[in-house]
Amino acid sequence: MNSKTFLIVLLFVCSANAAFSDLINVFVTLPNGNLRGRENENHYSYESIPYAEPPLGQLRFEPPQPYNRIWDETFQATQPPVNCLQWSQLIEEEDKLTGQEDCLTVNVYKPKNKLHHSFPVVVDIHGGFFMFGGASNDGHEMFMNSGKVILVKINYRLGPIGFLSTGDTILPGNLGLKDQRLALQWVKNNIAQFGGNPHKILVMGLDAGGASVHIHLMNQAFNKVATAAVSISGNALNPWAVQDGAARRAFELGRVVGCGLLDSSEELKACLKAKDASQIVRAVENFLILDYIPFTPFGPVVEPSSVKDAIITQHPIDILKSGNFSTVRWLTSYVEQDGGYNAALFLKKEYDGDELLEELNKRWYDLAPLLLYYRDMINNIEALDEHSLKIRELYMKNEKFSTKTYPQLTRMFTDILFKTGVELSLMLQRSKTSVYAYLYSNPATSGLGQWLAKRDDIELGTVHGDDFSLMFKNSIRQQERKDEILISSSLIKMIEDFVKDGILQFGNCEFQPNIAGGKYRVMHIEREGCSNLQMKTLL
């Protein structure tokens, strides 16, 4: 055989081996049977794999049931994930209904990296403030381009379908969180079949995803599932994360969809099970007083202690004070103008040309308790108004809400809805386990803030999600600058190292753990670089 012929044969063999390797990776065997994924340019994808029985019919408003069906034929895990039924803020049309009720799936993405036989695993719990969003909204491409981890994205029930609660054992709530818990157990049990390391799992998420991660940390059993956790711009102590007043909203929803003025949880549950799911979700519109405000009318609650397999039976702040929480290493964060998520909406102009900001001047005492989530924490009207006045005086002094005072409005929303929860959780957890934090300060040129405000003539600062979208691309962020590309690479490496080796570092800056006593420590990430800061608390 001459050298030319030998080279051709060698190339053919190598090509055949590569094709065979790809074929092997496309097929995966699970306890349910065989499934087939899809080969992509730099990764393999296995999408829309059920982890729970479809929550339809009599399974609506019930805890998720594990998916134990046996596949007679190869399951085709090649269909993109469908989001759960929701009234979505991300839809700009008047009719915001999207998704489907049969949606409890996991989606696995594995890099084509022959240097790794077993990959660390990153699980993404999507954001959307427990009301909207889905696995399809968080792009996996950046992690696949890096090629160091397997990425898993999960869907869970949202809005009233996932979080309706009457505060008793009939409708205790937190079904969306129970979906997540079952999905995480599925990942633990099955990820090795995809080439993942079940002993190196990091769970992370934005806003509701971050708060969900933190709520799961309230249970010591989380140690058996995860080795690291990341909550980005959302944790369990944010006032929107775990709310009171759920029973009132549940019975009001029943009235809205035609169940009548009920006072029985059994009757409400039976009536809602008989309704069309889209009718229940459309009722969300009745709980929004202005645009998509308040952004979480239905979310997690404290369940009665008698509920079997409850997620939490105490408020997270009481759990943290008791010390009965998971010791999994935890990173939390906020961005400098996180509250721009709420504030930017008020920059939108109405049909007469006035900004929605004017509504705050006209209706402050009506809007503030809903905007800042203390309506159900204070029962006395006079005390409620007094609290609203104190907040306005603290942040606005004697000034009116306007484009000129917009930074003060943003700071108010940032402090109350995001930053204070970070500070308090760090102070309560740091005596028992390793907890870290970062502050991100680098405004996007065209991100969520501009999309919400529908204008670009006002400096919005670093708005909610400006950091997360550099790890998980979304359709709202229109462009990335050179500095953001570098930051993106460092953020992804930060997550990869955290799950792989327990090292937490951004670029050349190593995170400092928070320790008991004194100021809390934050890694400050900005355009020019990074630095460790010691911060005074707002508390």
C-alpha cells in the first residue's frame, strides 16, 4: 500500500470512528428505555424529556408524580422544549397567553469534548418571577462553546397553575417548587447516563430561579443533590419570593373564572380542576394593576406543617435563624440598578405622551404596598399609609417622581426588592457555611431596561439580568460589546470552576467568603475589572 492510499484509508477510518462516536453519544439508555438526541455542531442535545407525569385532569393542582412509563420504541428527544402555560410579560401583544399545561420536562446539553469522559453538571432553573419564562428562553450556546460542563434546563409549573394556595392541606401551594425538586432528583439519578458527574452538580438561576435555588437550600436534603448553588438577582428573603395573602388571591381567582364566592378549599379545587387551564391563566390579568405590576401575584408560600413533602413550613428567615438549612456552598448576587426591572416600566409613555411615572405621584399610597410587597404584611390602613410615606420620604425626600428623580426610584426598588435580601441572607448564613456574593456594574447597551422602557434617551444603569444574559443568551439583549464578551467568558469560567473544583474566582480576583461579624464582602465586577469590597449593610 503506497503512502497516498494509506492516508486515504486512515482518513476514512478516522471519519468512520468519529461518526460512530457521534452515533453512540446521540443514543442514551434510561430506566424508561432508549432515547435519541440530536447531534449539533459542537454539542449533543436531548430535549423535552419528561421527568413527571403530565399534570393534567385530576393531576392538576397536585404534587408532581414521577414519570415511570416504559418506552416501547426509542424516545425522540429532539423536540425543542415547550414552555409551561403562562401569562407572559415577554409577549408584547394584548393577549399574553402562551405555553401548554403538559410541560414538565428536562433538557440536557452535552459538549463535544473528547478530553472529558465525565462532565460536571450545571442545572438552570429559569427566571420570570414564578409567572412566566421557560427553558427555551435561556440559551445554552455559551456554555456549549466553552465545552467544560453538561447543562440541564428544566421546566416547572408557573403562575396560578404552579403556585395557587389556600394555605391549607387542600391547596398548600408550591407545586412549581415541587416540580423543580423532582427534576433535580431526576438529574441526580440519570445524568451519569449522559456523561455527567452526579457528584458535581451546581444549581443556579435568575430572579425566580435564584430564589428557588435559595428556597431549596432551606432543606438540608439539598446536600444530597447539589454541591454548589448560585442565586442571581433573586433569593428567598426578597419580599416577592415568599408572600402572605395567597388564600385571598386564590379565592379571588376562583371568583374571576366563575366558581362563585366560595369559602371552601375543596370546592375551589374541584371547580378549578374542571375549568379550562387557559381560562385560569388568563385570570392573571385581573391581578395586575398597571402593566405587569405586581410582577409576582402568585408565588411561593409557607406551607402548613402537616403537608406531606412540603417545601418550607417556616418562613426562610426563621429557617436561617434556626440554622436548619443546607451547607451547600452558595453564591448570591445583585446588579447595581436591579430595581430597573420595575422602575423602567414607569418610563413608558402613555397615549397622551405622559410617562407612567405620573401614576406614582397620583396613586402612591395605593401602588406602593403592591409594588414593594408589604400589603399583606401590615393589616392596619393607617400603618400601611405611614409605612408608604416613610419609604417615599427616605428615597424621594420632597421631590416628585420624574425622569429627573428616576435614579432615586431605581435605588428604592433595588434596595427593597433585591439588595436587602442579599445582605440579610449573607449575615444569617455566614456562620454555618461558605457564602459569597458579587455586585455587577456594567450597563448593557440594549438590554432588558431599554426593552421595558421602550426608549433609549435615559441612562438606566446596570439593569436586572444584564449579567445573566452574558451566560445565557436571550432574545431581548440585542448586542454585546468587546468588554462584555470578555466578562461573559470570565463569568462562565467562574461557574465551571465553582462546580468542578469548588474554586470561586472571577478573572484574577478570588472571592472572599463572608465570615461572622463585621461588614459583608462582595466581589465587584465592572467594565474595568474586579475587586473585593467590604460593604455596609442597609439594615
